[in-house]
Amino acid sequence: MKAPDIPEIKDDDGTHVRVVCGKFWGKSGPVDGIAADPVYLDVSVPPGHRKTLPVGITRHAFAYVFAGNGKFCNASEPLAVPTEPVSWADTKPSAEADNRSLVLFDRGNELMVQAGDEGIRFLLVSGKPLEEPVAWYGPIVMNTQEQLRQAFNELEKGTFLKQAAHG
């Protein structure tokens, strides 16, 4: 996949959205066929602008800030970004989300971001919950501990992922 393959949308307020995966504002990204039906966006909001972006109500979402800074409404904890009420609280704004911050969102139908003085650029990823158990160790994610053990045995024998390559 090359950069020209990724559709880019520019809103009237100067917000840029590149759609890598899924559908957003009428455009579809070049990546598809993934079980969780993810939406993967590269979002840039100009300095000082406040932007509301839609997120499907049944989806889980997170944002990873990789340039500039800003404040997210309705963000869950990590990295000192507190949970805010549904309406924007001007009297008590949320903590600043700087470069390399990860913020999680509760289920809802939109998120709001207030860009800082340099603007903000972040990856916005959302997807349907798989509703499956997760067993995770190091770089391997499976559904059960038994599948994890089997995967590491295959890794040691050099047979891990060999079937997928032939199938």
C-alpha cells in the first residue's frame, strides 16, 4: 500500500482525515477484510480548532497522538487523561494529551477533540468488540492458554505460521 492509495478528506475547518481502513465521511480505505471491521484514520486538526468525529455506538475506540497536542472529551484513563462527562466541561477541561499519548474512549457515537497551539495529529482506531477470550504472551495473541502453548511449541520447532503460508 502506498500513500496515494489512501483517500484524504479535507473539511471546511482545515481538518484532514486520511482513511487507511474502513469507511469515514463517505470514503473507503484500501485495507479491508478484517474480522473486527476496523476503522483506522489519520486525523489532523488545525491549531485551536475543536472537532467532533463520529464513532459507531457499538464500537470501541482509541486515539494515539503522534504530533502536537490537545484535549479529548470522554477519554478514559491511561496516561493521565481523565474521564470527562458527556458534554464538554469548559470550566474543568480534560488533561492535555501530548505526543505519544494513548487515550481510550467509552462506547458512544462521537468523540470531541480540542487542538492545542500547534494543532494535533492522531491515529483514531475503532472496531467491533470480538466478544472472544484473549490469551496474550509477548508477540502472540490467541483465544486460550492451550493455543498459546501450542503456538510457542510451533515457534520453537520452526513450524509456526508455516501452514498459513502454504494454504
